[in-house]
Amino acid sequence: MEKKDFEAWLDNISITFLSLTDLQKNETLDHLISLSGAVQLRHLSNNLEILLKRDFLKLLPLELSFYLLKWLDPQTLLTCCLVSKQWNKVISACTEVWQTACKNLGWQIDDSVQDPLHWKKVYLKAILRMKQLKDHEAFETSSLIGHSARVYALYYKDGLLCTGSDDLSAKLWDVSTGQCIYGIQTHTCAAVKFDEQKLVTGSFDNTVACWEWSSGAKTQHFRGHTGAVFSVDYNDELDILVSGSADFTVKVWALSTGTCLNTLTGHTEWVTKVVLQKCKVKSLMHSPGDYILLSADKYEIKIWPIGREINCKCLKTLSVSEDRSICLQPRLHFDGRYIVCSSALGLYQWDFASYDILRVIKPPDFSNVSLLGFGEIFALLFDNRYLYIMDLRTEKLISRWPLPEYRKSKRGSSFLAGEMSWLNGLNGQNDMGLVFATSMPDHSIHLVLWKEHG
């Protein structure tokens, strides 16, 4: 048949075919297929592949592809990456999808990083770390050995752990190596805090002392308390040291001279924690940048304004029960915006601007759980048997780690959290180093450390 005649015939057939019902069209196709040879069937097979299996990611504009991909969960996306090189390229380039997936896992996001492949890699790293936490495989343990009597006081900063003991010594340890950097002779230590040059100790002998690391010399002695000093804090900029004691008082000292500037009264129990911190929110009673002192006993948290003025009156007293039927646990968190403390009723969070209780978190069997650290995403808690990580967005425990029979302390100075930045969201860099430390009955220090990424 000539080409011209064939085209005319094809047009007529097409018009007739389009006028048929679906059933008639199907019967027509079945008849034509039965008349076809191998060449025609191969041709039909190749074209059907193209017509029926259209690659929508390849055909759609990239913006529409990204919009559709946002509706898929990350695990499905990872499976989709295996479909073809083109799919892997498009899916890997969807920055917002991977950033959202990382956020949902509790990962910190730096929006300035726009490299799409970077965020897919971050997600893969994040999901591995979260799986390790879920499977209780994210940590490892170690011990520090060197004291010959009860280790009562612990303080951690920048990879270094300070320990104070009844053996009349304080030691500074490099957590990563387990090596003792400094060891100096002191009094019995109930509380310690240090920086690069000095160590400040609160003692069961009712005094506070300041020591020089390099020489071990005592540079200042603070006398005035009539009971053991359970907590100390200081600020070099203000030249102020504060101490909380078993004599129910908080004393404010001149750090450089050892002079007692003020004695704060009002507590009716041992003052087991003092925290000196800059305020980060505005209220009727304080402004951002003001220095605030928190002091806590068994039942109450008192808030004091402090600065270069030596006289101050209590701004507010916080408690969880008016009749003192509920005790506070011996750890207190204050970051300038929120006050958090645990009790037998649960974990209490106060807004520092208004002093209102924002929420009370009550996990199962919370009566013996103490607070170690509190962030924007996670909280670190522990009881007599386990170390726990809580996702604060869901208030669910997402991981736990077994603890040995550590030495109990009602004042809370014989255990502490290590690195804290990961509580505001993991980022693949801050999940390393010390997680938790506590003193043991054999005078060693038990460490829980992040395990390296798999």
C-alpha cells in the first residue's frame, strides 16, 4: 500500500476506533494482537513500557517533585533512592525534606548549610545514633581510680572532672584519657567548682576555700558558716562567691578578699544548692543581664537579686506543696529562662519571667527519679537503677542505661551530668565525651561516656 493511501486508511480507522466503546476498543486490540507477529509484539512491549511506567520525578518540575516528596517518611525516601540514579539524585537534593527529618529526630539544624547531600548524610548519621539510644547501645562506661576515701564532691567543665574527697584531697581528671592532671591537698570537700587557675571548695569543716591548681596553695579562706557547706558558686566579673550551708543560710562573699558581704536567711532546712546565673528574660522584678541567685533546700527554691549591691531581699519562694508533704530532689536546673527541679510528684518547670509553673512531667514511677540536665529537646534523668533520656516534646523515655550500685547522696553532690549541649538537640558533634559521673562505695568514680558513632 502506498504511503498516501496508508495514511488515509489509518485516519479512517482512527476515527472509527475513537467512536467505539471501551469494551469494543479492547476487543479490537485483542484481535489485532492475535494477528501480530514477533516484530509487532516486541514493538508493542517496548512502547507500553514507556507509556505505562512514566517517571514522574523525571517529568515534573523540581519544585513539584520536592513538594510531593515532603509527604513521604524518611525511611520510604531512603528506599526510593534505590529506584534509579535519577531518583537518588532528586531525593538527595531535597534539602527541606532531610532537614525536617533531622528535626523530628531531635537534631539541631543549621539553616545556613544548604548543601542537600550534607543533610541526607546528617539524617543517616542521626538515625543511627537514635537507633543506638533506642537499643541502649549509645554509651560505654569507665572508672577513675585514685582516691582513698569517700568521694563526695564532683564538678565537670570542658572535658575535665574535679573530684573532692574525705581523703583531704581534690583531683582534676582528663575524662578522655582517664589521667589525673592535678592533685592537691585540701580539707574535706562537700562541694567543688573550678576554672583554669583556681579551685573553690566547700567543706564539712564549715568553711570555703580557694586554691591555686599550679602550686596547690590556699589563696583565700572564707569563715563564717556554722554548718557544713554543701554548695558553692562564684563569678569573677562580680568578684562574688556564694555558698549554701547546713546552717540554713546563704552567704555572699567578696571572692578576692574573703570578706562576707551578706548573709541571706529564710531557709528552714539545709541549703543544698546555690546557682549564680545571668537572667535572660524581662519581668517586673528583673531585666536581661541581671545576675540572679537561686538557693534550694529540701522543700523550697528561693530567688535573690544579686550584683554589685551587697544587700538583697528574696524576690520569690517556689515550692511544689504548701504543706511540705512533697520533697524536692537534690538537683536544680536554671538557664536564665526556666527553673526546673524534680520531686516525688514529677518534674516541675517554672517560667522565670512570671514564676508560673509551665508544666509538670509525670513519667511512670517518678518517685525516685532525679534531674541531671534539662534542655530544649531532651532531659537527662536517673534513679537507683538506670540513667534515662526523655524526649521533652513527647515526654516519653527514649533510652535508658544501667547503673551500678553507686553511693547515694541526699545532697546531690556525688553525681552530675557531663556535656549538656546535646540536650538542646544532637548535632553529630556534641554527642561525645562525658554523659554522667557518680562516686562509688569503693572510692572510684563511675563514668558513662558517649560511644563513638558506628
